[in-house]
Amino acid sequence: MQHFLFETITLLSDNKSFELSTDTMRNLWILQYFNELEIHSINLHYKIGKGEFQRKSTIYPTRKMRKQFQTTTQLLEYLFSKSYEISHLEIDFKNGWRIKQRPFISLIFYSNSTKERNTLINQLLKIGGQSIFDISVLKENYPYFFNSFNEVVQIGADELPLPDEFWSAEKKKAWNKMYDLVNSPKANQKTCDNETLFYSDNIDKVNDESNNWFSTNQPPDVNPFE
């Protein structure tokens, strides 16, 4: 089984941002490649964690980092000299870029344009020793698994897209309704002669309606499920 620095990639709906899943506890060193960018602000929450050497009865409080840093290298040098468990990390750069950590599982990168996003994706893949691929084949809000060095496979192709922070309240509400419909026992199960038969007629219909809703620019006050 092959192991990659980045396991999955997801494009976000603003066309400028994306998420890469990785072990952020081990791979926070990735931030050193942003050392040339000047930091505007850092929002970092941490607590002391001494691992196996910490007494079970000892509980350290979560604190917000007050110390300021100008570059990611300065930040990493400081963090690597401490025994901290990071519960929240968000870095804003003066060029408009931003990096946000989802503890232990992923890093979200925000750029200023689609072109910058694609360039940054390719640069990060090179860092991980993973080949560049055609980003245009990716659908927004669907995670893709890196099956090989230059191949990605869509996860949950028959499922709903994953909501992100750029969705409107109306769009999230519509998604919630669709999610409930898709996961309703009446929508995907059929009982006959004491046996449960699964069929996809309803789900296909739901997905067709979902694709229309999530891929078109309908007015935000229009809800196709009401």
C-alpha cells in the first residue's frame, strides 16, 4: 500500500481555496515553504502535552498564543521547541493568503484566485513527491483520494457534495433537507417477503435534483425542496 504526504484533496466552492488531508501533528513542517510570505496575524490555541510522561491526573488548560511571529519559520522553530498540542491554528498572510488547520486531519489553503490556487496545489504536490494532475477534472466539494502518484479517485461519487464555509444559509438548508431525504429508510430501502431490498431509484432522483441545485446559480431565496 502506497503512502503519500497528502491523502485527499477537496476543492472549495469559492474557486480559490482547497483542503489537503494530512497528519498535521507530524507534517506541520509544510508551513516552512511559506516562509517568504510575511505573516499578518496568527490565531493559535494550544495546551501543554507531555505524552506518555504526563500524569493522567494532570490536565493543562487550553490557551491562546500571545507571541507574534513574522514568518512561518519563526513560528515552527518556536513550536518545535515546546511540547504543545495545537487545537486551532489559522495564519493570515499580508498577500491575502490564509492557512487553517483542522487538528490532526487536514490543512485548508485560501488564495486570491483560481490561478493562484492551482499553482499552489501543484507546488504542494511537488513537496510531497506527488505528480501534477489535471485539476480541472475535480468537482467542487467532493473529496478525491490519491490512488497513485498521478491519479486521483473521487470519494462518494454517488453521494451529496460536502458543504463548505462559502455556502449560503439557504444552500446549507437545502442540503440538510436533501441529506435527510437520502438517508431516510423510506428513500433507499424496500421490504418484501421479510427481506430488505436496496434500490437506487429514489437516490438517483435525489442526486439529479441535487446536481441541479448545487451546480446552478439560482437565486438564494429559491429552495427546490419546498
